[in-house]
Amino acid sequence: MKLDALDNVYRNERDASVKERLLLIVRISIDKQHIESVAQEVHKSRAWAYKWYKRYNEEGIEGLRDKPRSGRPSFVDKENIIKIKQ
């Protein structure tokens, strides 16, 4: 992806985590900096930087967004949730 396109996505992104990951990609891909120095610059681990760089290469911009996770199931049944909301 070209600098103009990445810059446009960066400016329009509202999620701070995704913006931080986009900054990582710009510094590595466009500015040709080493991944370790960029990770240190944003105060993250090398493993964090490699993970997001790999996901960007595999999935593009959408790979920089958090994927949904399943949470702990609720112990409260649906009837009690309705009573609580009322």
C-alpha cells in the first residue's frame, strides 16, 4: 500500500490502537526503519511489533483491527436479565 493510502486510512481511523499499529507499518514499510527500533520507539515489545507486521502482511489493513473474542458465559439466565433491566 502506498504512503498516500496509508496516510488517508491513518487520518480517518478513530481507534487509537489501530492508529498505533498503522504507525508501526508506515515506519517499517515506507520509512524503511528496522522493526526493533520502531517497537522501541512506540514502547512496545519486539514480539508485539512482529505480530502486527505479520498480520498486516497477511490480511492488510483489516488485520490491524482486534478480532472478536468469546467471553465468559453469563451465569444469569435470560429471564433474570429481563427482570434486572426492568
